[in-house]
Amino acid sequence: MPPAAPASAASPASAASDRGASMRRLWVLMATVFVDMMGAMIVLPLLPFYAIRLGAGKSWVVGMLISAFLVTQLATSPLWGRLSDRYGRRPMILAGLVLSAAAYVPFGLARSLWLLFFSRLVQGAGSGTTGVVQAYVSDSIEPEERAKALGWVTAAASAGVAIGPTIGSFAFSYFGRSAPGYFAAGLCVVNYLFASRWLPESRPHDEAGAAAAPRRSLRHAIWDILRHPTSPVGSLIWVYSIGMMAFFSMNGVLALYLGQVYGVTEKTIGWFYTYVGVISLVMRALLLGPAVRRFGEVRAMRLGALSLALGMAGAPLPAWLDAPPAVRIGCMALAVLLVPVGTALLFPSTTALVSRRSPRGEIGQVMGVQQAFGGVARVLGPLWSTAAFGVNAGIPFWMASAFMVGGGLLTLRLESEDRSARPSSAPAIAVEASAPEPDQALAAPALAAPPDLAAADLAGTAAKAAEAE
């Protein structure tokens, strides 16, 4: 009787089949993220300009408009994550797309500030699924492939960041003020139909039900981070939140600064987003994986914190140069180059470590809690920075840099912990690159929302922008 074939003989074919299925899911998710981010970026650069036309004459009103998105994102992120642990990732991603489509319609219809605020609140609820996207990739891809896979997902998001603003400016210029909102809503509808047909569930049915229900309540999970800020997961979430505070503080005023100093308008702001989006795309698609493999997550966090601090501190300095506008704005572009480099290193590495140290049955919930803490930072950052901008245009940048230095100091302690106490039995859930952050135009390394030009005539600023170019 011939010997039985070894059990491992069939495993390579089975493993190859599983890898192929995982990669197909990944490509569909990348397409979904790309279109979703492109839709968001069609409308976001135009938001402050619309607010100004509707009577928002103060920079702090723009800050509140930005923060309205973040308030609902903060409230819904842990819930989305918890529901995805219980009922599956796919239904939550589809629900987020539906909410996003619903949010862009009132943006197109808006003839009052309250309708803009309503649009932003609904957009924030739809974008609360960021943690679900992160968990989807953790479910679908083997640990050794996740760094590359999530790098591709964030690169797809960055491509959306690069393309969306240009489409928005084009739609505004040629089809009127309502066109960007309607176009973004249409993209979301098409995206929903595509995802509902081609995006499968990432978790087996038996894992997506009661067996995957979180072992802790949502309130308990949040309270643990507050009560134990130095715990393995808690310390990482605090580093993430400090980084978000610094980044959003700068991001909340950068466009105000561009409008005041360089005369940027809604017709030229798209090019700035495209510039930073392309840098982010290259960083995440080509350089993030090798950097994490060479330095490890914690050292990559430190490099990211340093890069962000230097970029934030250096952004206002070219305005003091005695040089033509084109030279000054070119120098500023070089300084801001450090910002997408820093975000690509800091936030993905933090998310990698949070995922690695999270219980497997609570990955979605922990990712949602991380987004909630980051959401608090995103709410507070634009509020204080836009207020400080009224005192001095450079203060928000330098204070944001100081915040980032503080976050960088915390990573020193994390490195010491990681060397001495990396658990050998930790779940193999190492996510080494993050899914797009909420409101990628802001949380992804976009240059800024467009400026508040309440004190400047739009025609005059357009002329100044032409001089700067």
C-alpha cells in the first residue's frame, strides 16, 4: 500500500489560494478607500470659502466648522469598532459610505452656515469607520504581509487626497458652487454599489458573531486608557493623541496662513493639496515599509515626531525672507515637505503597536477607542490654534511643534519598554501602516483646509496668488 501523501503536500496550494483571496479583498478595499477619499477631498478645500460667503467672518468660526466633523467622528468611532467586532467589518464600511453620500448633498445645497455644520456632522459620523478599515486589513492579511498591504491602502488614500482637490476646484470653476458637493455624493453612491458587490466580509461567520463580541464594555475600554495612561496600549494611544493635537493645531490654521501671506484662493488651493498628496503617496507606497523594517515601529515613531516638529516650526520662517513671493512659497513648500514624511512614520507605527498589543477579539473596539482619543485632540487643536492665529500668525505653528516635541519624548520611554518587554505571546496582529485617518484631508498629510479670507477681497487675493506663482 503506497504511503499516504503528507498532510503538508496540499498546504502550499491552499495557502496560495488563501493569499490570492486576501489580495483580491485588499484591492477592492483599496479602490473603495481611494474613491471615498477622493470624494471627501473634492469638498474639503472649498469648505472655509463657502463659510466665508455665508457670513463666517472670523477664523474661529472656521475652526468650529472643522471641529464639527471631529465631534461626531469622536462620538461614533468606538461604536463603529464595537459593532464591527460583533456583526462584521463589511456592513459597517458600507454604512459609512451611505452616510458620506448623505452628507455631501446638503453641502451642495448649503445656503446657510447651519446647513454646512449639518453636512460636516454627518460626514464625521460616516468617517468614524477608520478603525473598521484598519481591522479589516488585520483580518484579511497575514502578519508578515500587513506592513506592505496597509502601506498600499494608505497610498490609495493618499492618491485620493492628491486628485480630489483638483477635481473640486475644476467643478467649482466650471459648474458652480453646488457642483462639488453633488459630484462627491455621486462618487459615494457609485462607491457603495461597487463595494456592496465586490467587497466581501473579512471575518468568518462564526467569528463575526457572538464569539467575537468584545470582552469589555466600551465604557470600560475607554476608562482603562484614562486610568492607566502608562499601560502598553494606553501609552501608545496617548502618543497618538498628542501627535494628533499638534498636527491638527497646525492644520487648522495653515490655510489661513496661506491666504493671508500668499493670497491663496479656492481656485488655487487644490494645487497645494495635490503637492502634499503626491508626497504622501510616494512616502507611504515606497518608503514606509522599508523604514519600518529597518528601524522598527518605535524608532519610526521617533523619526516621525522629529520630522513633524521640524516641519511645523519651519513652515512660517520663509515669510521673513527678503525674496520674491515665488521663492518664499518654494521655501515654505520645502519645510512643509517634512510634515507628510512625519505623519507617514508616526501614525502608522503607533497604530501598528496598538494593534499588536490589543486582544484579538477587541481589535475593532480598541482601534475605535484610539480614534476617539485622537478625535478629542482633533477637536481641540483647530479651536485653540485658530484663536491663537488672531494674536500672531506664527504662534500656532511653534506651539504645535512644541507639542510634537513632547510626544517625541514619550516615544523614548516606549522604546525602552519595547526592547525589554516585548511579549513573545502577543497576538500576531502587527499592523505596520495605518489606514487613512479620519477626514484624510486633515488627518492625512494634507497641507490644510483653505484659508479664511474674511479680511481680504477674493479678487485681490487671486491677483496676489498669480504673483506668487
